[in-house]
Amino acid sequence: MAVAPVMSQDPHLEGQRNTQRLQVPAGVSVNLTLTTQSSVFVNLRDVSDKGACVVRQGTLDIQEDDIVTVEILKDDSG
């Protein structure tokens, strides 16, 4: 999967970033396992060494220091 650099969705934080964010192609689905051990599917927008931006309708019960497992689902259809 090819990724391209993208500016942060949070411009006020951009000067504080130590790592570059990489944009993910539209439609990449990931499974998040939360600290509560529940799993949710979200769409991945971008990633960096320190985190990821995901899009989901509704809310997620994630706190700032929570450790979340991200499983990227590979689609062989093209």
C-alpha cells in the first residue's frame, strides 16, 4: 500500500510534530482494540510513528494515554 505525506488535520499542532504523517488511500479499514478489550472498525486517514488519525461515526471511549491496538485489514481485490 502506497502512502503519501499529508499535512495534519490539526494545523495548530503541526509545529509540535516530530514525525511526518503519511496519508492512507481512501477506504482503508482498520480494527481498533481498545483498553476495554472491545473492538471497533474505523477508516484510517493517516499514520505516523506516534499515532494515527481514524474516522468513525459516533464516539470512541479513548483517553489520551490509552494504548490502542490497530490491525490493518488487507484487501486483495485491488
